[in-house]
Amino acid sequence: MALLLVFILSIGISLIVMGQTFPNTYHYALMPASKGKDAKKVFKQNCVKCHGADGAGETTFGQIVGAADFTDSEWQEQVDDTRLINSITYGRGQMPSFGKKLSKEQIISLLAYVRGFKK
């Protein structure tokens, strides 16, 4: 039992040291209203050009680069939170990285905001 506890603690410490402190899930519906407004503002400033205000990705730029449709429930089911956080942080395909531009809190709020588009 003690060995298992040491193992679990060592993994947790390793993840923190490596900077992997994002939660596995964080849902927009559970976000305080003030954070939701902040997330909407960050989304508008950084994501609307390609993903559109409605998250469907049907903008001119979105169609050119193949932006994901966040309203697609199949996409929402297939893409886990870790992949979405990594895409925001490090970029993916034509999507630029935002890891140096946005804080971890802003990235988590974007994750939650994007999850809120699910129909």
C-alpha cells in the first residue's frame, strides 16, 4: 500500500515538475460567469478569425486552413481535453501556438469555452 502511494505521488510530482498541471477535464458550464466572459473575450481575440464566433469554423480563413467545427458533437467526442490543450498551447497544422501568448488559466478557459459549443 505504501509503495503504491509513493508511486502515485512520484507521478504527480513528475507531472507538476514537467509543467503538466492542466486538469483532465474542465467544463464551461462549471466555470464562474466572470471566467466565462474572459474566455469569450480570449476566444474572440484569438480564435474567431478561423473558428468563427459560433465555433463552426465556417469563416474564409477557417475553410482555407481546415479549422475544426467545435459544434460537431462527433468532433467533441473524438478530441480529448489533453489534445485540445496541446493544440492551443503548441499549435496544430495551420493553427498557431498560443502557449507563449496566453496563460495556463486562459488556455484552460478556452478549453472549457470550446467544450461549450457542443450541441
